[in-house]
Amino acid sequence: MKRITSLLVVFAGRSYLYLRTRSSNWPPGLLPPRPTAGTVNLLIFFLSVVPAIRAQKVAQRGNLLYTRIAIFVMSLMGAANLVARVYFRV
């Protein structure tokens, strides 16, 4: 496992150096991202932890109805994340 990780780091480093030497400005052709898009996505992800923990707890107790509700809320959070990504065009 260490070899695979080491190889990935080596290839990533070589790719970066190759691209860096071929371009006069860095990053090539990209505008810096707006911080609001990333912040909104991060907040949605952090908020989605709450129903995930709730779903785990109620599933361990065997309560099927509340487990389904929590999973539905988690799905809504995922949909909200997609909507935010489309809105901010990340």
C-alpha cells in the first residue's frame, strides 16, 4: 500500500512540474474560484452530518420509520448540494 501511495505522490509531483514549466502563468487559464461557492458547499456537507448520525442511531434502535426519514433528509441535503453547485457553477 505504501508503494501505491508513493507512486501517486511521485506522479502528481511530476505532473505538476511538467505543467508548471509549460505555462507562463499559473494556474493556466483559470480564474480564482469565488469563496462563496466552496463555503456554501462546505456548510451543506457539515449540516448533512446531523441526519447521518441521527439515521445511524435510530437504525441501531430498529426504528424503521425514523431511519427512512433521516435518510430522506440526507437525500435532500445531497440535492441541496447539487443545486448549490449548479447555482455557483463550481
